[in-house]
Amino acid sequence: MLLSGKFQFTTGGQTVRKSAIVIGFGAFFITMALLLKFYAFDKLAVIPIDQNTKQVAVDKNAYIFDAGTLKFQHTTLTTTIGAVAQKDESQQFGHNAVIFSKWQYSSIPQTQTAQEAFTEKFAVNRHTGKVIAWSGDQENGKALRHTGYTVKFPFGTKKTTYPYWDSSIEKSMSMKYAGTDKIDGLTVYRFEGTVPRQTLVTEPTKETPGFLFGQPKSSPGVKAKYTYANDRTIWVEPQTGAFIKVTEAQQQWLTDPSTGKSVQVLRTTSAFDNATVKANVDEYKGKASQLKALKLAPWVLGILGLLLLIGGVVMAVLLGRGRDGGRHQAVDDDGGYDDGGYDDVDDETQGGVSGLLDGADDGATARLSKDDR
């Protein structure tokens, strides 16, 4: 044996590979975080181009003057609201918009005459939900300019005030955040707004029987002034901006312009019925969870990726220093490390090699002498 101990070499290849893998995972997580933040969310937080919704609101104790029977009624008032996306028109228009046809009518069981009915058409931004300019904007066939929000609030609804389109006055009214509630386990923001008494723009005057203002039944009709007020509450699922529940405490009056006498012809507090609310909760609870997770995921992945990047770099630096300081270490026969054995080994090796060389020279000389004989 040339040496009394044996060498153990520590290689760094496997360590380098491990640190590279850690850094690679860190870079991957950061890339995924950026994709989810700036690409995936915009793909999911968008109004479908084939959206089709129907909502039903009911007041079982409405007070109304029925134009069909010319009588005041305490009855059930049912209001149906529909909003249908026009796919072909939306694609032709472009501008990241969806064009909606919206309609609404109210009825009572005593008569087939619609107590109120109107239609609308407008374009909204698919990401923000806000109305945008469009040449086909109209209400009841009349061109006009919608503003604010109509069918939903924005994705990621904030605790603030939003302009909401009121078709009866043909302008936006303010809906202010008023609290956070739970509806069937779903967290919703409550927004409240008031339309003070003013002219009903959709029908500013109405032909009204004279007897309604105390005149004889045989008296001619009166072109009465139509006024309206409303206290509106909207419960919004904040991740999607969807309307889960809506209530309206609405009042209407007819006023004889010659006498100034007013008669209340509508007093109702209508609210989405239970079936409508349940359907909305069932539809938007899952969508809200998905969007919430999609908002949180980039932060989690980004932080994890950053930690892995830092950890991988630190691992590579620290282990690199360890290799430089302990690349060759001698291990004696008892398993202990001999830190000072290099000089002795060199001396022994030098002596051993010299002895071998000396022996080789003697043998060669002996063989040569024998051959010469």
C-alpha cells in the first residue's frame, strides 16, 4: 500500500442540479402567477356573448289603479325582466362589447292589460359591465344614450357608489354601498339609492278619467301629469358583479294640471321572488369562488416562486463555498480525518518511489551482467 490512509473526494454535481431544479420551479411559479394575473383573469371575468337571463319580482300587496277595469286594486303585482345578449350584433359591433335587448312588463291577475311595459337595447363592455356608446342605443324604439350600469356591476365590485340606469327617468341614479349581507350563505354587497319624485320621462303625461280627480263620471278625460319616485336596493355578488336580489319601493302619481290635485295610482314594494334569488345564488356562488381563487393564486404562486428563486441561489452559493473549502480530505484507517497529512504523504510517496526505482536499477543491472556472460 502506498498510503497509510485513503482519500474521499466530495463532488458538487448533484448539489448543483438540485439548486438548478429549485430555481427552475421558482421561475415556473412566477411565470404562472403573471399568466393568471394578466391573462387568465381577463378570459374568465367577462360577460358571455350568449347571456340570457330572466328575473321575476313580486309584490303580493300592491296598491294600483288598474287601467283595464278603471278601479283601484289591492292585488299581486308581478314584474318580469329579461335580458338577452344579441350574439350576431355583438360580433359585428366588436369593441369588446355585448349588445343586450332588455324588456320588462308588469301585470296583475285581475286583467290581461299590462300595467307597465318597455323595451331597451344597449351595448356594454364585457369586462366592466358599463354601458358604452353604440349607434343602436334605444328605449321603446326611441334613440337615446344609456349611461352607467344596467344589467350588472363590474367584476370586483367595490364598496363605493355606482351610477345605475333608471329607465323611468331615462338617466342614471346613484347606488351607494350600504353594507354587507348574506343571502343563502352567499356574501353580497347591499347598494341603496333613491329617485326623488319627478316626471316619469317614459310617459310624462297620461290620459286619465276626470272622475279620478273628483269630477263627474261623464266629465271629459284629463291629460294628467305623471310623476314617479323610487327607493331601490340591489344586493350584488362582489366577485362577479351579478345582481342577486333587487327590491323597489315605487310610487306613481297623476296630477290634474288645472287644479294641481294629485292622486296616487301606484304604491308597491316589489322584490325578486324566492325562485329567482335561489337561481341567482346557485349560479353565481361557484363563479364567485373561481374568480376569488383566480385573484389569490397569482399572489400565492408569486411569493412561492420568489422564495424558491432566492432559496435556490443561496443553496448554490453556500454549497459552492463548501466544495472549495473541503474538496480533498484524507481519511485515516480509523475513519478520522487527517487535516495535516498532505506533507507526510508527499514525503512517503517520494521515498517509496525512490526505493522502487533503486530496486529496478539493481535488477536490471543483474540481468544485464548475466546476459553478458
